[in-house]
Amino acid sequence: MIKSSDVFYSNLPAQRIKLSKLFTQKELFKQVPDDWHVIITDIKGSTKAVLDGFNENVNLIATGSIVTVLNLAYSSGITIPFFFGGDGATFLVPSSILDSALKKLSVFKENTLTNFNLNLRVGSIPVKQIYDAAFQLRISKFHVSEFFSIPVILGDGLSYAEKLIKAEDYLLAPINQQDEILDLNGMQCRWDKIDPPQHSNEVVTLLVVVNNVEEQPKIFSAIVNQLDIIYGEPEKRQPISVDKLRFNTTFNRLSREMRTRIGEVKIFELMKTWLINLYGYIYFRTESGKNYLNRLVEMSDTLVLDGKINTVISGNEQQRLKLVKYLDKLEIKGLILYGLHVSSNSTMSCYVRDLVNEHIHFVDGSEGGYTQAARMLKAKLENP
């Protein structure tokens, strides 16, 4: 039975004002209920995996953890906020699905270790613990397009949760996984690396943290406004465009996706999936297929606001140099720290429940853009 607290996020209205203005409208942000919980997944050693050339596996596993929890939430009739991080994800969930989510993620963790030799850390803490430790966690919902809205977090609560869960002494209590079935239906990772749109020649992955939590709204607003000035409106800096999408349905790609979903490669199912994907080349030339591709661009998750700014944008070197100059000024003043990675294209993994409105696409800079930017940011945090 769904409780009133369970639909807290579902009932949040999506704000249709400019994002730079939303940050400064305190009344549009609500405290996350203290009976909710933070769940974080994170691949231990992801930086080395990326540097060793396994960035696609890292993105695939991060996407799989999101699909695991979203399928559970969907079957429970609720909507939850989540945040893609390239090498993991963060969720806010009501207590009603916490145990089930951790059980399913525990199964996924074992599958990941067995098939990819990568250790997915999974942990959770109550939102009440965040508040008791005097950290802040406020949320709003931003209307990106007619079919796509994203959660927006202000406060340092998720950063605090991340530090606890990623700490070496954090221990997740053993979970009874008996009869737990992993549900990764809808996970697809079948697009090749995506070149920047016309008139762009590079992809920038950017992470920004504000040093003083009280100054977050003002500084985030200023940075987003500066992105608009330098790169243009969000659709102009969107790294995904229909004409640059290329299907990648090699047996290697499909078998890797299958190992993530079901823990093994079944030859008959692999052949069936490959044949179905051959139809995709025809489908994307139909009116319905073209509508799906246009919607795909609209529903690409290129901006993650979890108490930090995490974004993937496209542009040129001159624009990037202007952005870096602006960010350097803020950093010298002690207002922010940032990490940035430049690549020649982007990568995308997908969660497709249906081909009309129920799909979302997770974007990262190629060569592990988010992980590489986080590496730069972490170095600054350790050596201010």
C-alpha cells in the first residue's frame, strides 16, 4: 500500500522557469522527507578501469544500477529522484522500497563482480541521519522539456552521504538475497560513440562544487547563466543530435549488455536480439522511429544537479577557454572547485520501457568523462 510520503517526489510540480532563476527561488525547494533514504552505488577503482580502457563497462554498470532501482520503483507505483554519475548513481527512496532495492542491488553487485571483475559498492543512509548531522537536503523538479523533468538538489546532504558510504570503514550489512530476481528489463546500450553536433568539435564534461553551502543558489545560478552566455541555450550545447547517432549492434556489444542483464550469454537470445536490432535500421526510417530519435535527444540526461553541477556539453575550444577563464576566477576567489574533461565525442546508455514516452538516455563524455573530471576535482579537494 502506497503511503503519502511515498509520493512526495511524484507530487512535486515541475518548474517551468529558467534554471538559473529556479536556483534562487528558495520557496520552490522542499525538504526531502526524513523517513526517506539515500542509496549510493559506486564502482571501486573506476578511475583505473577507465584508464585501462574499460569506460564502456563502467558506464554500463552505472546504468544497470539505475535500471535495477527504477524498475522496482515503477512496479511499486512510485517515482523517485536519481542521479547518474558515470561510475555509479545516487537515489532518494522511501522506506517502503529500501530493503527490496538493496537486495536487488546486492544481486546486481555479485553479477557485476562475476562478469566484469569490477566491485560495485552499494550503501544507504537515512535522510534523518543527514539532518541530525546538520547537513541540508532540499529538492525541486525542473521541467527540461514536455516529456522530461529532472530533480534539482540544493544542500550538502548527498555529499555527506557519499563520504560516509565511500569511506573504507563503511560496512553494508549482509542482505538475504534468497529468491531475489534481478530485473534489468529496458536496459539498452546500443549506440556507438556520438560525435558532437554540427558546428561543434569537442565534448566537455564538467563538475562544479560550491565551497560554502549557503552560497550554492547564487553561484549555481551564475554558472548556469554563464553557460547560456558562452554556449547558448541548453539545446545549442546538447552533445547528442539525431544525425550523429549510429547504431552499434556488434555481437561483442550485445553480449556485454546481456551479461550485465542476466549474468551470462545465451546464444539463442543473442541471435534473436541481433535480428531484432536489424529491424531497428528500418524502424528509425519510419515516422514513429524518427519521432523516437527526436524524443531521445530531448530525453538525454546531460545535466545532473545533485548538490553539484554535473553536465556534458558540446562546443568549440574558444568557448571552452572562456568557460575555464570564468571558472578559474571563481576558484581563485575560493568560491568553487571544478573538474573538467575534454573529449572528441560522447557515449550513451539507455533505459527504454517503451518507444513513446518511457525512455531516458544517460550521457557521458567518452574516455570516462565524468570519472576523469572527478579525478581532477578530487585532486583539488585533497590539495586545495
